[in-house]
Amino acid sequence: MPRIQAATVAEHRSLQHRALLDAARDILASGAPETPSLSAVAQRAGLARSSVYQYFRSREDLLEAVIADMFPRWASFVAQRMNSAATAAEQVLAYADANLELVAQGEHAVMRGLAMAAPGAALAESSRVLHDQLRVPLVDALARSGATQAPHMAELIQAVVRTGSQMIENGVPPDGVRGLVKEMLEPYLHGVGGLQSGS
């Protein structure tokens, strides 16, 4: 049995599990053409290959665990940023900015890696869930800011965020992209009264 690196066996297993997930994420984000093997993930995490099988039965099992770990964290990050905004209109801006910040941090690169490596059905379902989770508070904030067709406007804002994401991934400085998106959205939000009314 390997030497315990934590106060308890449960904590040790939790730390190793986290290390393996992070190693897999790093490999996926690197843009490597090959899908991450269990041995490559173990090496990146500094663990023996045999240790990986204590946590994951196969490469597919590992990738599904990365999906299950990543998507809720993305949604939670965006929700926290929106909840910290003072008005509904500022929540809309926070939504866009939080998503672009995650892209700048490399999260979207992990998603691209998953798209190439993960089972199609699992990734498609997780993507749908994430989209739905993010869309609900965005539509709500838009409605409270005065948008008359909040669901449709949410789709347009998500399209702007996707374009901004592509710009960041193509090498445009993230701060500049985030500034441009804010510059684009603020006049609209002033127009529906959100930033002026303090809704």
C-alpha cells in the first residue's frame, strides 16, 4: 500500500482522485492530438499507473469523471459572479464576463479536448445540461432588467460570448475581448432601463 499523504485514508484517496482529474484536465487543455491514456494521466499526476485503476476502470470512465467534475464547477462560478452583482443588468454583464474569464483561464480548452476525446453522448448531454443551467439565471436577469423577449436575447448574448471565446482562443488579449463585450452590451442594457433603474 502506498504511503499515506494525508491525515486519513479517505483524505488521501480524495487528494489522489483530485490529482488524477487535474492531470487529465491539463492534458486535455494542452491540445495534444491523442486522447489522454491512463498511463499518461498517472505520470502527469506523479502516481503509478496501477494506482489509477483504484479510481477509474477505463479511460472512458476517467473522461466521464472529468465531465462530471468540470461542468458543475463552470456553472457554479458563473452563478457566483452573477449573484454578487448589484442589479439585474449588472448580472447580465457578470454572466458574459465570467464565461470569458473561464475561457481565458483555459477551461474552454478542456471542453475542446473533451469534445475530441470523450464519448459523444456523454459530452453532448453534459453540454446540454450546462447550457440549460447557465441559461436560466441569464433569462431571469434579462427579464428583470426589462428585456421583452428575454429567452431570445439570452441566445444572442450567448452567441456574443461564444464569439468572444473564439477571439480569446485565437490570441486576442482576454482583457480587450472582455472590454469589447461589455462595451457592446452596456448600451442595450441602458436602453432597456436596467442600469438606470437599478432593477
